[in-house]
Amino acid sequence: MASESLWPSLTGDEPAGQTSERVSIPPSRAEMNSQPTFSAPPSALSAAPAMMSGQPTGTLVGQKVTQLRGELQRLKGQLGQQNGQLQQIRQTTTNNAQRYHGTVAAVTARLQLGTTPGNPILVNQWNAAQAELDRISSDIATMNSLANQIASNSSLASYVLESARAAYGLTGAIDEDHRQLALLEDQTNRAVVLIDRLLSEINEDVARQTSYVAGERSNLTTLSSSIKNGELHGSSLMARAFAVGSQAPAFSTSSTPRRGFVAGGRQPLVVIRFDRTNVPYQQALYTAVSKTLQVRPEANFDLVAVTPTRGSASEQAMAQSTIKKHTNGVLKALMDMGLPASRISLSASSSNTSASNEVHIYIR
């Protein structure tokens, strides 16, 4: 029989037969307002075993063991230095990412409240964010170089392992020599495992950071368009456009409109009427395309330049020249928002009901 005082209580009360007072100390205001600090994740080498050595036996095999043990010690020293470099790169990347997101957050907050188009303060902040993202890209290049150095250690580990196994066949050895060879072989195998784990860690970091930088560059492009227009659009359309993968067919684009477009009974998603100068269509265009990609991530878009058939021949020629510029502007705005050019097809048409130049966007 066991006393109940030996078992912990599952109800949150004190165990039977024990009494204690719990003192609750509220956190200070400084502790509540302090920002969390982020450190690099631990590496595989943090649990590396210590180097085991033996007494020299004076035999030929014992001398070979001493030589191989020195090579293994040098290998582990290199791995330790490379692991330290990886941790330093990770910490540097973390600091760069924190500064980058802080700058982007400041720009986004100002755009959300509203500001003037092309605000020079936001432009300078955008340039600072771009510089931080470039530093993260340089960190990726440093990681790739470090990965090559770590991979070169595999040849040294293979040499030590093969030499230790071959030493078993040498004559003139004593039992202590074979015992030390077995220990050396075990330590070398552990070093090989550490090399593989370290390579796996750094390759995962490179792949993750490369994908991160590619996505943030697209977001910066969209943010640049928002600063230019003085209003916040949102995240890049590329994330939604590529949500289904690369299965969508590629469509060529051209700055020269083609005639003969047929809507086929489709209703246009967006109609932009250029009946005055500086038509503010960017936010409405982003919202419509963004919602469409949320429902149909594989959707493509037809960009149709529509000119009125009214007026003289010279007026119609002038309208065609003007609508070409407007259509190219809409196309550039979509690409700045992150929509790939392969998802957009250009064409031209005319209408006897339009009073001004229009750009129609259809879903395909």
C-alpha cells in the first residue's frame, strides 16, 4: 500500500499531508512593455559528444590511431567553427528581418491612415526596407558558401573512417589498439551524422529564406505602387495567382492591342472609363482582382481596350492612340500589384455605345 501523500494531486491542490503558501508576484510595467527577443534555433552540434582519447601503445597501429585521432580532432574543430558561423548568420538574418518588418509596418500604417501620393518620407522608408531585404539576400549567399565548406568536411570524415577500418588488418597490434580503433570509428560515425544534420539545417534555412525573400520582393513592388498612389492596396497578388501552382497555361502579352475581341456574353469584371484626367482606378482594380483570385486562383484576365465609334476618322485615330497609353497603364498597375504577365491577355475592340475610352477586364 502506498500513501496518498507520495502521489501528486491532479486537481491543482496541494498533495495530501503537505501545506505550503504560494506567493503571486505581479509583473512590473517594464516587464509587461518589454519586447520579446528572438534567438537562433539550436543546432545539431549542440549535443556533440566529447572527444575520447587513449594512452599511446607504442605500436605501429597505435601510431596510426594517434594520427587519425588528430585528423578527427581537426575535423571537429572545423565543424565547431562552422556551427558558430551558422548561428551568427541566423542571428544577423533575424535582426535584418526585424528591422525590415518594422520599416514596412511603419509605411503600411501611414498608408492605411491616408497620405499624399508619392510621399517622400514613405519613399525613403521603402528604400530602407529594400536595403534590409538586400542584406537578407546577402545572408543567403553567405549560407550557401558555408554549406559548401561543411560539405567539404565529408571527404575528411570518409578518409578517417576508411583508414580506421583498414588499420584493423595491420599486424603487430595489441588489444588496446583495436579498442581505440573501435572508439575512433564510433566517433567518426558520429561526426558524419553531425555533418549531415548540419547540412540539412543550413539547406532548410537557405530554401526557407530564399522563398521568403522572393515573396517579400513582390510585396515591396506592390507597396511601391501603393506609395505612388497614396493609398494602401494590400499584399501582392502573386500569392493568390500562384496558389494552385504552375498548372495554369501561359498567355503572351503585347503592348499593341489586337482587334476582333468577342466578349461571348461575359460581363466585365471591371470597367474603367477614362472620361477625365487622372482617373483613380487602382484601389478598385486591386480589390476586384484580389477577390476574384480568392475564389478562382487559376483565373486569367482579358484586358480589352474599347474605343467609341463616334466622331470623325481623325478623332477615332486620336482615341486609339490615347487608349493604348491607358491600357498599358492598367497593365503596368496589375503587374505592380503582383499579377504575373502570363495571366493577362491584351486585345482591342470598339463600341457604338461608349462615350469615352474604356478599359474592360474580363475573367477567363
